[in-house]
Amino acid sequence: MTDPTEHYFTDNPAASEAERRELRTTLAGRDVTVTTAGGVFSPGGADKATSILLDVVPEPPAEGDLLDLGCGWGPIALTLAMRSPAATVWAVDVTERALDLTRRNAAALGLDNVRAVRPEEVPEETPFAAIWSNPPIRVGKAVVHDIMRTWLPRLAKGADAHLVVGKNLGADTLAAWITAELDLPVVRVASRKGFRILRVERP
Ligand SMILES: C[S@@+](CC[C@H](N)C(=O)[O-])C[C@H]1O[C@@H](n2cnc3c(N)ncnc32)[C@H](O)[C@@H]1O
């Protein structure tokens, strides 16, 4: 995250019509109109870290279940869904405001392969063919570790996750923790403008 004042209110309700606004942006090489609102992460357009992630990631798997962990208004999930129309994209967040915006954006773009749901609504047996995330680092180490412990072991065998994390927000420490605690290899695939892109592999 780039806004140090950002907080997540898990009871943040869906934005009203008056609160919603439309903006033009480019996702997956397509000029699109999306809806955002105050009270979600980076409502003015894709955040710098998210843009770096989307620039660096490889083509996602064409099929299977893909996960955007912490979807906000949906830039990562929408990109996955546009690039992999035959895949199912799980867009997970803890705020109703984020989930509602992601659902609206997916519907407006004709993407019927996006499931924007709370974490507990993702079927537990679903193995992910890929995870892409700009994770909520500022929630604190203990919660971040819980989130990583919950989702990364759910990668399918041979699949990987790409995470963008600020260097000054502990990207290298998190990478070392993932390998030590979850026994998953982590490769630093890029370092740009103060952000690391970490690839977590499931052998
Ligand atoms: C850094 S923002 C990224 C949002 C969006 N993916 C983007 O790139 O603009 C992290 C998101 O994680 C969500 N979040 C916070 N705690 C979470 C949790 N325990 N599980 C899933 N998402 C969470 C926040 O509500 C926020 O939308």
C-alpha cells in the first residue's frame, strides 16, 4: 500500500450511488470504464504497486481457479478475468464495499468468470492455478502471516503466486518468513520504484 493512512473497515458497506464514481483506465491492454468509491484502496485508479505487479506478471493460466487476494475495486481480478476468460477468478476481500465494486466492474465489462466473495466463501477444496495479490501489508505482521498461511498452501502443485510488497514494508522479511514457515521457495523476480515482486512457488 502506498497510503500510510489507509485502514480497512471490515463493516464498510457497499458504496451508495452518490459515492460511486466512474473513471477511465487501461486494464489488460484494454481501455475500460470502471467504478470506484472513497473508502476502498486507491479509488483514483490502479495504485503504483498494483500497476508494477500487472506489468511484471507472466500470462496467467488459461483455465482453473485464479485468486486475487484483497481485490479492492478489482484491478487485479478484472485483469485476470480478461486475460483468462475460461478461468474462474476468485476476488476476495473483507469489505462489502470492495466486493460490490468488483462485482459491478466485472458485470459492466461482461466478465462472468469473476466471483467476488468474502474469504470464507471460497470453497476450501479449491486449489489455485495462480494467485496474484497486492496484499494488505499495513494490517500488521500477525494478520499478514495469517493471510499468507491461509492462502499460499492452497496453490496447486507446480503453480505460483505473485505478490507486490514495498521494500520498506518488509518485502524481504516476508519472503524469508514464507520460506521458513510455509516451506515454499520465494524468488524476487523484480524490484522497481521501491517495490518487490515476489514469486512464491509450490513445488
Ligand atoms: C493493498 S489493497 C489492494 C487492493 C486491490 N487489489 C488493488 O490492487 O487496488 C489490499 C486489500 O486487501 C483487503 N484485505 C484486508 N484484509 C484482508 C483479509 N484478511 N483478507 C482478504 N483481503 C483483505 C483490503 O480491504 C484491501 O482491499
